[in-house]
Amino acid sequence: METGREKFGSNMAVILAMAGSAVGLGNIWRFPYMVGECGGATFILAYIIFGILISLPLFFAESIIGRRGRSNSFGSLRKLAPGTPWKWVGLATIIGCFIIISYYSVVGGWSIDYLLRSCIGGFSIEDPESTISLFDKMSSSVWEPIICHTLFLGATALIVKFGIKKGIESFTKKTMPLLFLLMIAIAVYSLCLPGAGEGVRYLVKFNLSDLNPTTLAYALGQSFFSMSLGVGSILIYSSYMSGDDNIGKTGLFTMIFDTLFALIAAFAIMPAVFSAGLEPDGGPSLVFSTLPYVFAKMGANAMFLSRIITIFFFLAILCAAITSSISLFEVVASFLVEELGWKRKKASIISFVGQWTLGVLCSLSFGVLGNFKIMGRTIFSFCDSFTSNFVMTLGALAFAIFVGWKMSKEDVRDEFTNHGTKNCKIFNTVYFITKFVVPVMIVTIFVTNLVL
Ligand code: PHE
């Protein structure tokens, strides 16, 4: 059953690859601005609770399906529930991945652009408006973001083309430690800035009035996005795990790394924003338009240091983004390889072309296609909100229902406990949560948010 399929080299390699998937733009780009928009500490607290209570069991559920099915989402669900429509749910998650990577690689492209800019000329310290307008000008132009998007997606496709061990494993093993060091350096710098305390207070001040269904729904969506859940990325990586690897340990470590990173990013960014006297609710462009100014201004007396920190920052975003985008790309590529019998190279090239095209439309929606709206949103914003609020939530719900209600409890136990040798003590609790608590919570939060 497992013959011919590549596997990761060790459990450590699996954990690094999973953490690489989880830690991404979601942590450094999305989390800080969502914290800024959704009321600081309240959002963070909801995010952490959902992480432990919902995302972790869901991670286990995806892992169980992937390792038991030893295939992509479509193939695994088909094998585990033959003759049922479940495989189409798998296909829907693959399409979700396709959409995510298209807009994800546009933002990944911006990070290449900003990395180059910070190496060449740095950013203006005149006033925040100048870096904001620089970002608007760059993102709304035609060629510059498209070229960077092409570079980013091309690099992703190339890594995936090399396969699991030589491509994904060897890249994530080198990149993740570097990423960790970069973020720590930035956080230390940021916390030492004058006035940083204000930003820290914002991140730890709990305000009950911020607690509303929208905050909860956003925190849940962010938790899924950040843990790469609901679209089959964790599922496909788990399908390359060895039978001895520990699903419980892998999920726990991935969640710890992911949460830690999100917090470090928030503590690296908010203090810097406050110390420059700016508002925290800069939205999606926060890290691209506000931060370059903040770092440049703060470093007016120490130009060299501030330049290095800015380079570190965009390099960190790039590393984080690419280790995640390979996990998205692999979902689509593995489907083409396993279901259509294509060679990895052909699958990588064809996925690249499709995702590149949708990505170009997303990129242009910041400029010439700005007036083209789908349900009142630009193409980029539609792809983002459709996938994170809808596809991921429903995908996650479907995976939980599959493990809790469709698979037999014995099969689930067998896979989660490695045939009764690991995690036996926590199995019943995890199973109960997956079967009852997770679906009820997802549906409640999803519906409340839709209705209110
Ligand atoms: N978890 C990634 C991030 O935080 C994004 C992602 C979503 C990756 C879904 C894979 C699957 O940026």
C-alpha cells in the first residue's frame, strides 16, 4: 500500500515541514493587522483558546485521514469511503488551495519586492504617507508586482518539483531555524524602541466589549488559516509521514511553533507601530506600508542597524511565505500526479500556469482591475475572504465530521495511537472533542456570524 510513495526522513523533518506550512504570511502579515482591527488581547485570547480546543483536534483529524489514506485529499477520502461523494469534498479543498496560493503568491511577491527595495535604497523617513503611497503605487502598478509574483510562484514550483525529501524537507529544514532567529532579532529591536510599552499594553489589555461574534469568527478563521487547516495541506504532509511518527506530538509542536510565531510577530510589530505614534489598525497593508516607515524612522540615528532590521523583516516574511506556499502547491501537484498520473515536473508546470494566471488577476485587482467586483469585493479580497471564511471553515468541518462520524472509531484509534502504542491516554478525549465539540462550535460560530 505504501510502496513507491516518498516519505519524510524523520519525525523532526515532519514537524519542521508542518511548522513551515503553518508559520507563514498568516502569522507575520495577517495576525498583527487582525489583532489591530479586532481589539488586541481579546482577539489573541480567543485565538489561543480556539487553537487548543478546535484547531489542534482538527489537525489530528486531517493527519489521520492523510496517513490512513496515503494519498491527496481526493484520493484519501475516496479510499477511506469508497463509493461515496466524500471524494468531492476532497476535490473542493484542493480547489480552495488553488485559490489561496494564487493570492498568497501575490503577497509573497510583494515581500520579494520589499526585500529588494530594502537592500537597494531603504525607505523614506519623511512621513508615513510617503511609504503608504509607495505601497499603493507598487501594488497598483502592472508589471512590478506581476514579475515578483512570478518569481515567488516559480520558486515554489521549483521546490515542489524536487519532491518531498530533496525539495520540501531540505528547504524547510534550512529555512525554519533562520526564520526563528530573524523574528527574535526583530522583536528584541522593536521592544527596545522608545515608547514600545504602549504597543505591549495594547497587546495584553483585555477588553470585554471587544468580545463579539465577529471577533470570535475572525479568531476562528485566523486559527484555521494559520494552522493550514481545512484545505488538505496538513492532510497531504501527513500522507508522507512514516507509520512510526507521532501524530499527537507533531500536532502539538506545530501548534506551539505557530502560536509562538504569531505572538512574536505581534510583539515585533505593534510596539514599533505605537512607538512611531501610528494607529494599529492599518489593515492588510500594515506590514508593507506602515512598518518600513517605522523601521526607517526609528533608525534615523542608527541607519545601519535599521537597514539591517528592515532587510531581516522582509527576508523573514519571504521565508515564512515560501515554506507555506510549498505546502499549498503540493496539495494541487500531488492531486495531478496521483489522480491523473502526470509526472511531478508536468504537474508542477501546469499548476504553476493556472495559479499564475489567477494570481495575475488578483494582483491587477489592486490597480487596473480595481473596479471589477465579485459580491462587492475586488478579486483579491474575494479570493481571500471566500477561502478563509468559507472554504477553510467548511473544509475543516467536513474533515471533523469524516473522522468523528464516517470512519470507524477503531480505525481512528488505530491511526492516532500508532496501533495502540502512542497517545492512548488522550485518545478518548480527542475523539469526543472531534466528534461533538468541534462541529458544534464551528457551526455555531459560522451561523452566528452569518446571521448577525
Ligand atoms: N498557514 C499559512 C499561513 O499562516 C497559510 C496556509 C493556509 C498554508 C492553508 C497552507 C494551507 O500563512
